[in-house]
Amino acid sequence: MIQSVNSGDAMYSALQGMQKAMKQADAAAKAVAKGEIEAKQIVELQLAKQNVQMQTKNVQAAMETGQQILDILA
């Protein structure tokens, strides 16, 4: 079954992923602030950073797709 691709859905999904990554980073940063400096927190911060970067690219792609749709319809 083929499903349609909606740039709004892609944007929503990317923003949800970004929000999740920010919560992940916040939790790790709070642990570090409490003095819990362990490899786990460093890894969590790095993963959160990479997730935000990836979701930023997804937002950009969704915006470009939306613009291309508008250009086609114009």
C-alpha cells in the first residue's frame, strides 16, 4: 500500500524528534550538574547533539519539500 507523503507530517515528526533530543540533553546535563560525571552522561549528551542535528536536517528537508509543492502548484 502506497501512502502519501505530507511535508506537514514530516515537519511534525522532526520537531517531535528534536523535542525528545532536547529532553535527553537536559536530563544528562542535570545529572552532570549534580556531579554525576560518568561516561553515560557524556554519551547521552553526544547522542542528543547528533539527534538535534539530524532533526534539523529533517526540518530543512520538509520545508524544501513544502516549497517545491508550492512551486509546482503555482
